[in-house]
Amino acid sequence: MRLRSLLSLFSHDLAIDLGTANTLIYIADSGVVVDEPSMVGVNNSTGEVEAVGIEAKRMLGRTPGTITAVRPMRDGVIADFKIAERMLTYFINKAHNRNLFVHPRIVIGVPGSITHVERRAVVDSAMRARASEVHLVEQAMMAAIGAGLPVSEPAGSMVVDIGGGTTDVAVISMSGVVYSKSVSVAGNAFDDAIIHYLRRKHNFLIGERTAERVKVELGAAKPLETPATMEIKGRNLTRGVPAAREVTDSEIHGAIAECVEKIMFCVREALEHAPPEISSDICDRGIVLTGGGAYLRNLDQRIRDEVGVPVSVAENPLHSVVVGTGMVLEDIDLLNRVSIQ
């Protein structure tokens, strides 16, 4: 282990959180070196990549007919193999300052519900992106490690990781997953629900970026104590012209209510399947929320009120998975225990 630690000082190994909304890359002693949208701008005529990450997201909803902003990840797994490979190559090169001679060992966090075929797709994409070795680990386990939970102890911990494409709920003990559940409802589903609500209720069309802003400013798992409103701009579908209108927090709460309830169902189901001794541990230690969805206002309070268990938000929920993956990358024994490949 000492030799391993010494070698890690000169290592180019990478920990990757390959998310539906964002891709994050972690390097030992450097921390998070890449945190960009999982998005690629593709030229429809030539098939060439025009932009990746932040630059591609800026194109969203504003591209000419010749360019399409593509999300190669869907529900936490690869939906477009070739585009995902190009995106990974770009991010890996960026992490290594364009050093083309580096062939890193890579550990990638994936949803617990990923199939064998989907695992193969992730591994193949990483290998084609010049990885020398690829290991897959469950995002929920990595989130728990990154959030500082004592996963190696003979006691139960529970984490709810709400990303862009999936929500992963896991009960963990002794470096193993006692129970896990993954559902394709998370940040992107909230955005879609807001878009569909405004279109159905008000004949008003907004884009993904506006929906995300509405979610951040007005979204809540329980009604807010102080009512809030915001002005949004989009298109009036009745008249077919650009327009502006106000939306309220109560409207947005109703729009995302079904998505929140699906997450609540997963939480309740995990608690029902937990062995009695581990249930006792969870009562004492509580549930930890990670991922961007952990920022949804009143979500911790909603869970606490409904299941009667303490709930806390990780110190840095957006980085929990990639930091946990990085910690596993530096501990070969732990990697061998938690690898799912």
C-alpha cells in the first residue's frame, strides 16, 4: 500500500462521474479538474464536433439548423456511443492539459441499475478515449464515501443521490450495498415537468435553460413559507409570438409534485427493505442527500416529515460522487471490494 501511495504521486489516473447533466473528473492531489455539462455540439452536415461541455450548453436552443446540441447520456447511461466517446476524449485531454501520451487508469461512477450491455458501452467508450484500464463503481456508494459516511463499518448508512438523469437510493454496510434502488427521475425530469406544465396550462413554451432556472429559483418539495414569483420569457403558443409572464412557487411545486413523489416512494421502499438492525442505525445516523437535486428546497424536510428519520445534505452534494470515486481510486483494496465490473 505504501508503494501504491508513492506511485499515486506520479499517477495520471482519473476518477469520473459520468453524469446525465454534468461530467466531473477528479485527480489525486488536484481535486476536481473538470466540471462541465455532458453536452456536445455536432455539425449535422459533416458530423464533426463543434463544441463540448460549457460551450455546447451555450448553444442549447440557439443553434442554427446545421448544428445540434446532443446529450450523449440519458438516465445515467450512454445513449449515443460515438458522441460519448468524443466527449470523454475531450474531457480526459482537458484534465491532462492536452497531454496525448497519457493513458490513465479510470474509475467511473454509474447508476446501480445499469445493465451488462450498458456497462460494456461505458467501458468501451472509456477505452477508446485512451484509458489503459477501466473500473465501474456504483454512484450511490461513491456518493456515500464522498459525503464522509463510514461505509466500511459494520453499521448501516443510507444515501439518496439525486443527479440529472437518475436518483439512486442505497443502504450501505461494510463496504457493500445492502439494498439499492434507481429511478429515472431527477433534475432533468423536474425541468421537463416544468416545461410541460407551462405548455399545457398556459400555452406558453420555454426552453431547457429557462426551465432549469425556474427550478432553481422556485422549485420546492413542500410549499414555501414565503410565496415567491419570477418573470420568465418564452413563446405564447396561442399567438405565436415572444412573450413574458410571471410564474409562482405554488405552480412550480405542483408541476414537479409527481417527480418528488416518485423519489419519496424510492426512499420509503429502501427503508422497508432494510434489515431491522440497519434500520436502527439509520434512525440514529439519518439519511444523507447528495447530487444537484439535494438543493431542491424543503426536500430534506419533506423526507424527514414523512419517514421520521433525520435527514442532512452533504457538505458539497454536487461533488460527492466524484470525490468518493477519487478516494476509491487511491485505495486499491477498497476498489476491488466495490467494483461492479
